[in-house]
Amino acid sequence: MIVLAATNACDKLNKYYPKTDGLVHILGIFLDPRLKLDWHKTAGFKDNVSSYKRTIIQVWNAYKPAQEDISKEVEMYDDLFDRQMKRARIDSRDELEKYISQHPVKSSEVPNGVLTWWKEHELDFPNLAKMARDYLEVSATDVPAKCLFSTGTDLITPKRMKMLEDTIRISMCLKAWLKFGNRRELLQKLAEAVARKFGENMQIPIK
């Protein structure tokens, strides 16, 4: 049963996920040094890897240092040591290529989380690390969303098994809005909607 449910979930994901830009998810997975683009290839998104690469490059273009800025910085170095520094600075233009070329790391090498890994490797990937912080700091899922879906079993009791899909969705949304939103404003709008539907004589007490 669990295997069947997981298979159906993957089928849905493969069907709908490529139709969204999924920017945060694409970059979030790519910037996890344990996953990179390899995860997409093994998770059934192999055909989308090329388009994901283009998306990643477009975002990277906004973070990578400009060529003229690097040239100005390295012109001040003259001796042998400084020439070595110059080469190192020029390599910084290729942070993305260097990151892609390296094999994904083992989970044991990321014991304190992905953001900590990027902080520890900031000298190697200064601009890519900034990009990683921007896209990895905010979780795509929040606690209220989890709480919202976990209330489904409270709503769909044995006596309500015949509730329509739309009715369930509307009920869950109303409950969440009442809990997390402006309750009085919501009730006012609900009262207006009921009045339009059933006539002016129908009233809902607003507390």
C-alpha cells in the first residue's frame, strides 16, 4: 500500500512539476552539495535537466562578478605571487562550472546542514555561496501549511464521508482563514456572500 501511494505521488509529481517554473525547488536541490543535478536525473526528471541548467545559469548571471570588475582588480598585481592571485581571481568567474564539475558530497560531509556547508566553503565559492544563502534560507513549507493539511482528518469524519471535494477544500480554507487571518473581516465578507445568495433577510451574527 505504501509503495503504491509513493508511486502514485511520483507519477503526479512527474506530471505537474515540469509545468511549473519551480525556481526555488530547482535551485534548492541544485545548491544542496549532496544532490546537485544528479538528483533530477535519478528522480525521473532527466529530460528536464537541460532546461534546469538554463534556469540556473540565468540566475547565476545575476550573481557572478562582471568581467571588467575582475580585470581591474587583477591589474594591480605584478610579481609572481600576485600573478598567482590573479589566476585565482579569474577562476572565480567559473564558480558555477567548478561546482557542477565536482561530484556530490556524502551526507557525512554535511553534518551541520547545507547552509553551514556553504559558509565553510565560502572562500571557494564566494558568489555562489551568496546565491545559496538567498535561495536556501527560507523554507518552501511553513508550519501553518502543515497544520492546515493535518486538520483534514478532523473535518472528514465517518459521518461526512460523502462530502464533495470542493466542499472539503472550501471548509478547510475557511477554517484556516479564520484561524490565521482577520476573523471579523472574513465573517463580514461571508455574511455579504450569504445575503447575495439567499436574500437580504439572511443574516450571520458577527462577533
